[in-house]
Amino acid sequence: MNEPIKEKVLSGKKIGMPVLFFTVLLYLAAIGLTIYGGILLENGESPLLIVIGIVWLCIGWLPAPGLKVLKPQEALVLTLFGKYVGTLKGEGFYFVNPFCTAVNPAAKTHLNQSGDVKAVSAPIKTENGTPAVTLADKKISLKIMTLNNNRQKVNDCLGNPVEIGIAVMWRVVDTAKAVFHVDNYKEYLSLQCDSALRNIVRIYPYDVAPGVDTTGDGIADEGSLRGSSDVVASRIRDEIQARVGDAGIEIIEARITYLAYATEIAAVMLQRQQASAVIDARKMIVDGAVGMVEMALERLKESGVVELDEERKAAMVSNLLVVLCGNRDAQPVVNSGSLY
């Protein structure tokens, strides 16, 4: 089994400006040497100087590919004839071996995330109408980026289909692992986010349900996707981090951005929620009405205004409950005759 590749940061390579200045200076010297050699050649002198000048003019560009410019929070993974030689990190003007090649398999991958969104109205074309070939930037961004994963339809622990979307804040912390341990670290991150989201969502119900254990301790709790969003997001973040650590990626935070029942059961669940709300409201009304009836009977007994037998008390309780629990205003019938 191959040993994992460890990141090696190259130091002492910020000599791009002296190399560029020296290369330009040698080009100027080669031009002057070529001209002076031509003059000597016309006078019958040796053509050695003009040959040296022409040779340098032909090969003097070779150091140019070794000049690399990096902005803050950028990195460049370099290989030499297929072997990993190191990583350039930090802003600066660098010079490396001109035969070194930058590697970034995810350079052309553009996910739905902050650092990769490029608004292009139309593809760039050449004069003859053919699409222009653009070179992908091989630099690796070390900035914090946000991956807005697409909404997924997942069944919760009760089997109800729900639609959920998450936003994941991430960054590359080990460029060697990101480039060499996985084929494409951006696609790998997106797939692992989908898998981790499904694994966590199926543990929780959408709303609080009796007899459901979401923590794994064998005791029923009140965890739910809607009521425990912070806990769910934290577990999703830990699950993703455990999967992408070998790819040199750090998951900073994960947040739920969208949560709803799937379309096919949304109407039914809405009716269920409405029915539950009506039942809770009715229960509160009945509890209040019973308390008011008890208070009325006690006040009448204490004041001695009227003496009621059990039959009249039952009738009074019935009338008061109808009045207090009814949906409409009461329309009493006044008895102007005898009470009996």
C-alpha cells in the first residue's frame, strides 16, 4: 500500500523579481552581443559572439515558465516529471524549476458555491466562430467557501418524505491530500455532503414524535429536524468532516437552509398540523370554561344569592359550558315566568 503524501511547503522561492530582471538583462546583452558579433563578422572576425547571442535569444525564455505569481490565500501544487516536489503558499513572486508542472484536478469543476460561481453570458469564441480554448487556473484557493448543496428528498425516521438543503462552509487545509488522495476534491466534497445529509436526516422525525430515540442512548427524546436544527446541523458537520478529512478539507460549519415536507404529503401534513392546533385550542377553551363554571358556583354558594339543587346546578353548568365553549355569541332566552 502506498504511503500517504504529506504536504511540503517550499520556502526560499520568492526570487521571481531578481530572476526576471536578470533574464531581461541577459536578453538585452544577447541582443547587443548579436549586433556586435555581426559587426565583427563583417570585418572577418570569428562568428563565435554572434552564435552565442543567437543561441541565447532562442533559449533565453526557458526560465519564464518557472515564474509564478500567487495572491493571498492561494496555493500551487508542483510536480516534476510526475513526482510531487512541494507546494507554494502565500502571496509573492516565485521562481521554481521551469520544468515543474502545476496540478489541480478540480480546476475545471465549478460547483454551486461562492468561490466557483462565474457569470458568463455567452461562451467566448474566436473570429471564425469556434469556441476559444481557455486554460484552467491550476491554483488552489485556501479561502473559506460556501457549498450550497441542492435540495434533497429524504425520508425521516418515520418514513415521511422531506425536502432539505444545507450550506457547508469549507476550505482546503492540506493541498497534497486534496490533489493526490482523491480524484477531484470538489466533487468528492459534494458527494460526501449528500451522503452525510441522508444518514443524519433519517435519524430524526420532522416534528417531535413520541417514542423516538435520536441520540442513540436508548431513551426517547424530543429531537426533531424542525425543533433541533442546530443539533442536526452540528451532527451533519461532524459526519462530513469524518468523511473528507483524508481529502485535506476542513468543514467549518454546516447550516440547514431549507426544510419542508415533500410536495406529495405537504397538504396532508398541513391538515394534520391544523387539526392539532384546533384540538389544542379547544382543550384550552374547555379548561378555561370548567374553571369559570367552578368559580361561578363557588361564588354563588358563598354569597347565598340563590340556592340551587343538583338538577339546577347541572342545567346551569350545561348552559355555561355551551356559552363559553361555543364558536358563536350566545343568544339567551329570557324566562319571565316562574323559575320552576
